[in-house]
Amino acid sequence: MSLPLDEVAARARRVRVLAFDVDGVCTDGRLFYGPDGCALHAFHARDGLGLVRAREAGIICAAISGRASRNVDARLGELKVPFIRQGIAAKASELQKLHGELGASVDEACFVGDDVNDLPVMRIVGLSVAPADAEPGVLAEAMAVTQRVGGSGVRREVVERILGAQGRWQI
């Protein structure tokens, strides 16, 4: 269902909240376990700068993940992501709750997801985006698909698209 670029840009101009899944979006989806049994992730530094730029531009960022991991809290906390919601099965309800707290409409939200459990939330937002290597059913329903694959700067690419459409991306 990828939309024409001009429609994606029109939707991106309205984005005030950027929400995203973690595994498969912020990371490549692989999980490594340390000696203590804690899951380890690799995060791309370019994504970090993208989130900093989004925050500086006034875009509110939120992670909504089905899994819970201490290193996700650590990395996203380091980047000052104000809303880190982990262990969430009903992501659409969580995003609606968050928007209620913020006084924003879900039409002003972009959600980036990669797997079928992300589809309910992707179906209610103003702009849904999938990484290039998302599950086929997600690729079919996403309004936009990134050039990058999960864990390789997907969030940065999305931030550039949103801020570019809003005339606020600065190199």
C-alpha cells in the first residue's frame, strides 16, 4: 500500500510524534544473550543522531516494544527518548493512551514497525513506515518503506524524511 511520495510528504508534515518498535527497527532483530541471561542489542549511532535532531525540532519520540530489555532503557534513556514503553502487547492502545496524555491526535503520529504485531498500531496512525526488510505483510500495508533495513539507520532515515517534509532538516 505504499503511498505516492507527495502523499507521504503531506502526511510527514503533520507528524508531531514519532513512535517505533525496537527489535527489527532500532536493531537488526537478532538477539544475543550475555552471561547473565540479559538480551543484548546493537544500536546504530546514526539513529541516535536522528533522534537527537527530532527532539531538537520538537518531535516527541516514543518506543513501544513487545519485549522488555534493560539495554533498550539504557540506550533510549541516553538519547533522552521521553516515552519508553516495553512489554506492551497492545501497541495501538498504548499509542492512543500516549496521545491522550500529550493532547495529540494519532493522525499526527508516525509509527515505524517491522512485524505483524505492529500492524494494529500502523493502521491507526497518520503515517506508517516499515524498514526495507520488514515482514511481507507489513511491507504490503505500510504507507512508506525505508531504503535501509532494520538496525542500519531506519529511524534516522525516517527523521530525515519527516523533518525534510517540514522544512526543518539541516545538514
